[in-house]
Amino acid sequence: MQLIECPWCGPREETEFHYGGQAHVPYPADPAALTDEQWAHYVFFRSNPKGQFAERWSHTAGCRRWFNAIRDTATYRFHAVYRPGEKPVLP
């Protein structure tokens, strides 16, 4: 079982968390002006890199708060976790 570091609760088992997709995806400035194709790109099209990737996670079985993480998609290793609005501190 892998431990994930919640920025509020500390390390917990991975079964307490839920993946929330790519982090740092800005909401459209004028959503009413978007075409259907532009909405589809905003909602469904995300990066899928091999290596370090910024993601959103929720501590669903704990404090129920959202946080961001830098995780390696090839090894599943978490390199950093940080609260929304903060910058990641990489080791």
C-alpha cells in the first residue's frame, strides 16, 4: 500500500484518496463565448505525459479537501504535494 501525504492530515493510505485530473487548468474567462468544440477541448482534452505531472487529488476518506501533487506517471511516485494556490516545492 502506498502512502500519500495530505497537506492537512499527513501521510495516509492511498485508498483514502481520489484522483481529480490534471491540475492548473484555468476556467475559461468568458465561458458563454466558447463554441461546442472549444468546450469539448476544455472538458475532455488533457495532457497525458510520461514522467512528472501536476494533478489534483481529494482526501475523500479524511479531511475531504482538495490538493495538488506532482506525481511521476511512469513510477507512480509522488514528488511533492501542495495546497491549492501554493507553488510546489520539489525535493
